[in-house]
Amino acid sequence: MSLTSSLFSGISGLATLGNSMQIIGDNIANVNTVGFKASSYAFQDLLSQATATQSGTSQIGRGTALADIYSSFEQGSFESTGNTTDLGIGGAGFFQLREGGSNRLFYTRAGNFRFDQNGYLINPEGYVVQGWQLDANANDVGSVTDIQLASFTSPPAASDHVTVISNLDSDAISLTADISASWDGAASPSIIGNNYEYQSTVKIYDSLGSTHDITIYYDRAAGPSTWEYIITCNPVEDSRAGFGGGNQYDGLLARGTIAFSDSSGTITPAGLTMQICDDPTAPTWPAATMNTNGYFTFQPDFIGGVPQDIEFDLGTRWDGTAFVNESLTSTQFARSSTTTFQSANGYGAGDFQGVDVDVDGVITGIYSNGQLIPLHRVALAKFLNQQELHKEGGNLYSETNDSGQAITNHPGTNGLGDISPNSLEQSNVDIANEFVKMITSQRGFQANSKIITTVDQMLAETIQMKR
């Protein structure tokens, strides 16, 4: 008799719909879980049984079963945060994490990371985020490894380029016949104010990060629209071989001339010369070296045995045949002498202050000396069959044979999404959709329970046929 089979059909419906409510409940419970991906389900009918009918053999269904439970990997919305290590993924991919104390790897969409006391970038459970170390040019070094801060100091860089853009007053007169002869490194001051027209000082760094003043003195030469200049440093800081001993030429690094056009007031095509002071007692003034960048160079030494080769930039450079003025260049106009622009590269040592992360996943260290140094790049992974990833809890997945091995690459490449810094991906659970599923599951459960109670009444009537 088929009444008993009807009971089991109803029971299968209750069991299946009960499981669906568990899935719905899990989704709703994780509506505020960072990076959570909602689960969906599919039902299927059970294998039918054959039964004899007037028209031959037919089939009667035996109920329902849960066919599949699968995750929806649709993009969740982003929540902006104030934490630079909160990372979201805009598109496909997973962050790769290593379990502490083992080499086992896990994968997650939840990017709520922080640095621990040892400098490792970790998730709340202490799993270490994976990525590449970077060189100074933001190129990968080696293979994917733990992201760990190891450089808490930015080393200094010695200056090798000085720019001094000035206007020298065309109405000025010559105050001395030879400005270099007016320098006396053994005296204080080393040059008297009535021996030059104008001066400009720029600060540079040595290889240890100490700062030093480089001062350029200008005076009108006897020739038309021509100026003399000398490049100097503090005589006490002059550590060149033979210098710094109280001699006249201590601190005198170089001298030269600048020729300006009478009509335009800019430096002429052959308008710059430089000679180097290399003898503390009787300088021979050899010609300065012209480097491949088109600049004359001078060589101070503040440490002793460590000379610096510094480009001297007046806003013009040698192109192989002539000096070509840049858009910002030194001039000779009829107005007071002044410095229009000055700068020097190089910097002192700096302390680590924090990090910044860009859309390419590059973690950049921010240092107190103003340097931004690329440190690491966050790795992203994808799978050919992400539906078969195994849920491990804690917002983590692990790979399986059915998911395939992780394919790791840079964010924004090979179909992977970009990194959204200062953001967290929220759960993609749709509350309205879950409530509708809840209603249909509830009504389906009620209907299947009616099958059982109705069959029970039918069986009771059958038993009562014999009194």
C-alpha cells in the first residue's frame, strides 16, 4: 500500500526544508561578517519507484533531497575604515594566508589585517598574509613569502645634484677683480661682504646623513654681461686631502664664470665655465668634469676619503654642442639679485612612521625623512573551481582536489581584482532575499507536515475498517 511511502515522502520534505532553514539561518547570522559569502541550495527529487497502471508501468516520486549547497562569490559592498591595513578585493581573488607554525596555506576574502609585535601582517587569528618582497624599484624579489616589516629605518642618501636658479642684477658693478682670490678659509668670515654682489646657500647631505651648507658667491666680472662665481663650504668641514688645516683655500671647492646674453638676459650657448680647486696652498684650477647629464661637477668631502660628485645646475645643460637653457634658468635682468629656486637631492636617516597600500597591492613604508620605500606586494590567488573550496571557519577556505591548485599573481593581473585600501568587503548576504526564502521554506515545511498528518488519519481510517 502506498500510504506508508507517502509518509516517507513527507519526511524527506521536512528533512530537506529543515536543512534549507539551517542554510538561511547561517546566512542571516553572518550578515555582518567581513568577507562572508552567502550559501545557496538546490533541491532534487528522489529516484522514483515503478507502479502498475491501466496504461502500463509508471513512476511515482519518493520525495525530495538536498542536491547541492554552493557559495555565491558575488562582490560585497565596501566599508571605508581608518586603518591602512584594512584591505578589500574589488573583483576576483583571495588573500593568501599561512598558518603560524606550519606551511599550510588558507585563503580568505576578509582583509581585516594588522601588524603584530614581530612585524608580521596577520589576520585576527594570527595567520600571516603572503606576498612578495620588493626592491627599491618596486620589483619582486624571490617568491611569495610572509609579509613582515624588517626595515624600520630609512638609510641616508648623499646629495649628488644641486640646483640654484638666480637672477643677477644687470646693473651691478664688479666689487673685486678675482672673487676666488678674495676667499680666505683661515679667516672668519672667509669672505668679506664688499667682495661679492650676491650669495645663495643650499643645504646638502653627506653619505652619513649629516647636513652641510654649500654657498655660491657671485660678483660682476670686468667683461660685458659676465659674472664670476665660487662654490664654497664651511672650511672647518672641508675634509679633502690636504685641506682643513687652516689654509687660505680651505672650503673653496670650485670657481667659474657665467656669460649672459645682452638681449635676452639668459645664459649664452657657451656661457658657463668651471674650474676645480684641488691644492690647498697653490690651486692649479683644473677644468671641472662635464658629466653625461650635461652638468659640471664639483667634489666636496665632509667625511674624509669619501668625496661626493655633485652636479651644479644653474638651469642650463650641455647637449653636446652648446648649453641649452631650461624653462627655469638663471638670468641677468635689471632688478635686484635674488634666488628664484634652489634645491638639493639626498636626505638624512629616517624612522619608520607607517605604511600605505595602493591598488596594485604595494605596501609602501613612510619614513620621517620624507622617503616612501616600497616594501612588499600583497599576493592574490584564484581557483579554476572556487565552488569546491573547503570552508574552514574563521572566514577561511582551503584548496581541495576538486578546486584545483591556487593560481597566484599580482592584484589587477591575470583576471584578479584590484586592492581597495582602507576598506573592508562586507557580507554579500541579501536580507530581503533570505526572508523570502525563509517564508517559502516555512510554508513548504507546513505543507509537508500536513502530508504526514493526513496520511496518519488515512491509516487510522484503514485500521478502523475491522472492528
